[in-house]
Amino acid sequence: MRAVIIPEHGTVEAMRLIDDHPRPVASPGHVVIKVRASSLNYHDIFTLRGMPGITIPMPVVPGLDIAGEIDELGEGVDGWSVGDRVLVHPINSEGKLMGEVVDGGLAQYALVEASQLIALPEAVTFA
């Protein structure tokens, strides 16, 4: 799968577009989102540069803002269906931020907890 990764702390030039990042697989309580829109914002730049007291697992896929469609449901996920249009709340149940300590949305697919999903109305574009 194509993804932008941060292989090490540094400047924007350190970021890499790769074609062989592992595609996520839905695990219990999680869904895989087919990403339709994401962004690189200033928090991603903080992650890229490094922040005192926060250990970032490298490489990491940045992008805490994610909109897309559910592509795969994990065991125990209720109330959602493949194809549903969603936004993703960027903080998971463990307080971990997408694109910082777990892979974010600058990839073709993203793994998120079902509890992070927000329904996106048809009248609202992904962007």
C-alpha cells in the first residue's frame, strides 16, 4: 500500500512516499478505512520534529485528520457497515493520537477503533 512515512525525526525532507507499507487488517473492535481525504497539519510537523517527553515509534504514518469509507469490519464491531462514510476522531480509547503514536491517514488505508468513527453525511464531501 502507498503511504507517506516519517522514518526518523527531522525536516519535511525526511518524509518518504513508499509503495510497500503493510496494509492494515481489521482486528477485534477496529475497522479499516479506505482513506479518501487526509491532511498534513502542524501537529504532524511537531511529530516530524520530535516533542520532548513523547516517544514516537518510527516509522510512523502521519495524518491525524482522516475521512473515508469503511473497507473492513473487525470482530465485534456493531452499528457500522462496509461502505459507510466516516470521519475519524484522532484520539483512540488509550489516549493515543493518530499519526503520532499510531499510524495515521496519509496512506491508502488506516486502522482505527470503531469508537473513533463519526458518520459523515452524504451531503458533506470527504475533503
